[in-house]
Amino acid sequence: MSRTRVHNLMVSSDGFAAGGHVTLEQPIGGAEAIFRWFDGRVIHGVHGIDEPVTVDRAMFSMWGQGIGAEIMGRRKYGPQQGESPDDGWQGWWGDAPPFLTPVFILTHHPRPSIEFENGTSFHFVDASPEEALRLAQDAAGGADVRIGGGPSTVRQFLQADLVDFLHLVIVPIVLGSGVRIWDDLPGLQERFDVESVSTSSGVTHQLWNRKR
């Protein structure tokens, strides 16, 4: 059965997963410090990697395994607000976005889809979490759907009780402001079994699996 998964969501010790104002110069909106320890490479698996298989690398490699579609928020796609300008913007990732699947971008300003040679396609939809998930599940063809962020989008899907698996990376820094992941989620922990493992890099991985 298709599951809805969140992977590699980095969160500060005080619960912030993004800054408050995304710009071209600050894609994380001022919360870049939570990513400074990580080299930013997308890890599709540990096979063929000529490096030690650490716990961090093994955890991050789950990101692409068994995923058939992604859902992301407008601010993960770019800093623009309102109608999309005709400026050639195709996201932060250039001509080869790493997703390799259909990606559904939640926006109040739909626009024509964009397709890339590597199998990634961007589809801009004005839809509720439930509607977007149905679209993504149809496109995934039985594979799992990843909720790619940002934190506001992840929180919407958690509020709608649509997430089956959540992988958080708690980074030992304090941001003090930004977009929190935990707001307006009373009793969330009662719906999940939670495991934690800390690594030599200083981060703690939390794995939240929906209770059967």
C-alpha cells in the first residue's frame, strides 16, 4: 500500500525548520545554519558510493527509495509570491532537479507544467492536502509519496493526519525565530511510534512511524 513519507527534515533544537522570509540570496529564509553541517548532496542510496556508510548517510539515503511522486509548497520551489513572473524560473535546481518523479507544487496561482529530461516534472496545483495527495498517489502508480516541505506544508499534512512516516533531523543549534514545525499539532505523538538515534556528527535522527 502506498505510504506518505517525510524525509530529511532538518529542525533546530527550538523547533524551527526554515526562516521567515525566503529570497534568492537566502533560500532557507535565514535558517541556513541548520544545513551548514551537511554537504547538501542528494543521496539516492548507499550502493556505488565510494565512501564509508555512516548512520547519517544510511538515514539520508532513504529519501528516494520507493518514491513515485513528491508534494512541495510554493516557497520550496522559489521565492516568488503571487502570479509567477515570465522570467524563466524553473526552481532552485537548474535543468536537472533531483526528484526524478512528478512533483506537485501547492500554489494559489497555477501555471503550465514543466518537464525535464531526467524524468522530473513540476505540476502547479491549487488543492487541499487531501486533493494533492490523491493526485500524487495517482501519478506515483502505487509507489510512496514524499512530502518534500517546507515545514508549513509538512505541518498541513500532519494536521490533516495524512503522514505515515516522518524522518526528522534535530540539529543542535538554536535559531530563535522562523517557521516552526510543531505549532498547532496537539497530541501528534499519540499517533506515532517514535525512535531516536544520535550520531557522531552531533545530530539526532527521529523516525516517526504511524501506529498500526
